[in-house]
Amino acid sequence: MESRRSFLMKWIMCLIAFATTYNVQAGDRESQLKGGRKINKALVLWYSQTGHTKIHGRLIAHVWEKLGLNVVASEVREFDKRSINDFDLILIGTPVFYYDIPGYVSDWIKSLPSLDGIPVASFVTYGGPEGDQHNAACTTLELLAEKGGVPVGMRTFMNMGTMPTVWSDEHVPENLWNNRHLPNEQTYSDVRSYASFLVEQVKQGNHIRVHKQLTLRRMVTFLGPIWWTKLTVSKHTIDKDKCTKCGTCQSKCPVRAIDPVSGHVDKERCVLCFGCLNNCPAQAIVMEYGGRKLFGFWELLRRKGITIKEPEELRHANAKSSGRENGILRPGKKCSPHGQG
């Protein structure tokens, strides 16, 4: 648990931030893009907990392949960072997580070797209009630029929210229900356009300046939102009678805080990403918020009959194994988790 001293320090950082403007500087590395740069091999990585970010990443990879690029597309947790310098363009996508990118992704980027002038880009997915998504996308570019990358683009894509909230069969919060049609074809059209835009940026030798905005939600990130959200979570356990020990919760946890074999959840280590709750196919994860039970994203889709349509290019990929028909994600008891964001 965070100490009072640490909490006060975050308040001080918050006050300092009011007087701070953010600007990602590519510095002298910009010269390496002047006159354009040929792209032979491109990399798109994503951190995805319920599938939205993964869909966008796969779609971008598909567009790049159609443009003749040699593309590697992967979940961040499955990519060998030692080969990062083999690429001519690097794109990283994440969901917005407590008004920023997930800490796991931040730490992963910080652990990369020097990128030595490689063009870099970012995108984020978010579930509501007030998630401070612009600044979250900036964070990825800021970290990549610190590693020597040259920022060439960033985008944000809205989808149905995946953060579990208290709901019942009779009522679903408006912030979820109103966006149940997202992502839609317009979203996917924007993703395709972004993929093509990035290739042109590199070919023409263009870079971008990235400015973070001073927002109230940006201030919240200095105050440990995960820490104080934990204070409202009264229970986080595994129902051993329901658990099938499939390992989904363990694979989705970025901090190794859950062990389905022993049925133990390390609440101190947990970062409340809700990957375990959202993706457990047996609904064996028990979590209570303010004394009321939370239900995961896939359980919400199943109970409300909500479907998420994939882009046409991906409709038939892994359809049988994922329980999908005609490009529609159909959650069910035997549906493999599509894998917050």
C-alpha cells in the first residue's frame, strides 16, 4: 500500500504539472528522415486485454502487407525486443488505462535498446470521450523518442468501453450502452487511412511534434488512480468451484498477480487491469466494487446479446476457433477470450 509521504509527493508533482507544457522533441534525429526513407520491414505491436486494440493492430498489419511491406504483427508480451532494430517503422497500440497507457507497456518501452532514428508511431483505443486519450497516445511517442525513435504519427480510436462497472440485467451504464456499436466501419476506415498515412510519412521524410495537453485527468495520473481505486475494491478472489484452471486469467495478468492453480490473487501486486475478470470464460473471478459484484466485458456481451463486428479483411481469420460467424464476435461459454482495449 502506498505511504502518505508518497501520496503527498504525487500532489506536489501534480502542482508542478500545472506549469508544465509537454513537447516530444525528435532533436537531431529528424535529419535521418529528410529526403524520405525506404520501408522494407514494419512492426506493429499491441497490448490488448479484450480485443479492440488487437483488431486495429491486425488491420494495420493487413494494410501494410497490401502495400508490399514485410510486416511483423504481435502482442507486446510475445515479441522478442532484441530484434526491435530490424525494422524501418515501429507502431505500438494500447488501450487507455487510468488516463494513460498501461504501466506494463511503459516499462517495456523503457527497457528497449536504442532505436537510433527509426520512425515510430502510436495509437490508443478508449471507451469514452473523456479518457484523456490524446495524452495517452503522446506518452507512447514520448517514451519511444527518448529511446531514439523519430515520431511520425499518432491516432486515437474510440470503442465500446471495457472497464467493468456495476451493472445488472436490467441496467447497463450509459457510457457502455451508448457505445455498444463501436468500433464500426467508420472506425475501421480511419484505421486503414492511418496505416497508409504512416507509410507516406516515412517515405516523404516527415516527422511530427507532439504536445501533451494540460487537463484535469492528466493531473489525476499523478495521484495514483490505481491505488485509490483499489480502496473501493472490497473483494478480489477466485471461485475454486467454478475455476477450470484454463490459465486465461494468468496469461492476461501483466504483473503475475494471479495463480489459478493455488487460487491465490496477490492484491498488492495487482494493477486492476481487469484482464482476469474480463476474460475468464467460466466467470470464476469474483470482484466486488463498493460492495457490489462486477461482471466482465465478455459476460456483459453475452447477457445483453451485444456483438462486435470485425473489419471485412479479418472476418474469416480464426473464425472457427474464436466462435465467430461472418465477422461477428459472439461471446459464449465456449468462446475463447478474444484477448481491456
